[in-house]
Amino acid sequence: MKFKAKWKTVNGMKIGNSWYCDPMVLKEKMVNYFSDHFSCPLRKWKMDFVLNFKRLNESEARNLELPFSMEEIKEAVWSCDENKAPGQDDFNICFF
């Protein structure tokens, strides 16, 4: 067995005053421990507040589906900061 794998292996665990070595018992004890700590009782949440979101009228909603014009695209690209990368690839706008 490689050193790292051996170092990461749990051979036994002391819980309370008892020492456990059986893998199945260890698994059960660990599952119970984390289930107790990370579970919450089921309850129904009631909403005591009213959400008053602004709504778009029909013409505004239709405008959302229109294709972008070349001027809108140019304005969006030229308004980007040259030193910031808009995506996760770390290429800034100067690259494009």
C-alpha cells in the first residue's frame, strides 16, 4: 500500500468510550453523525410577504425577443473594460 493511501485510511475510531474497527460499523456511525448534524426537521414555510415585482407591458415584452442590431452589439463591445475578462477563459476584450 502506498504511503499516501495508507495515511488517508481510517482504521478505527473512538466514539465515546468505545473503539470501533469494523468498516461497516464505522460507516454507519459516520452516516449517523453527519445526518444528525446536517439535517433539519421538515416544516412548512409560509410566506408572510407579498412580492410586488414590476411587470413589463406587452410592447416591452415583445422587444425582448427582437434580434440585436449591429449598433447595439458595437456599443456593448466598445463599452467593455479592456483589462477585464468577461468569461471564465481569462481572455480580455483586447484579445478579441
